[in-house]
Amino acid sequence: MAELRADLANGGPEINAESAEALINANIDPDVEYDIEPGMIGKIQAATVYKVLTDEGITDVDLEAFLSEATNLANRQ
């Protein structure tokens, strides 16, 4: 998370470190409670996805497959 926040220092959204850690812990352990405003959750999620995708050097084909799978998961009811 520290590396992500350092990368964002040059023009990205400001992310609260404590909120980011709480959100990560809640994703690992669903029993963990957190009180984070929705706007901050969105910033953390977007920045994390961006960091993962840019650090992995993902190909266009792999990105398309990833986004297609994400869309399918999001549309499940």
C-alpha cells in the first residue's frame, strides 16, 4: 500500500492509509468491520486495480479477458 500511495503522490487521488489497510483486511477476513466512506472505498479500489494492471505489464488480450470476466461477475444476480 505504501508503494501505491507513493505512486499516487504525483497526481493521483489522496488515499487514507488506515482506510486502505482496513479495506484490505476486510477483503481477507469478511468478519472484519470497517467504517469507510464510499468515496474513499472507490478511490482505494480504483487505485489498487490500476496499480495491479500497470505493474503486471498485462497484454491487451489478457486485459480484454480480465475485463470480460469482471463484467460477467458484476452482472451475476
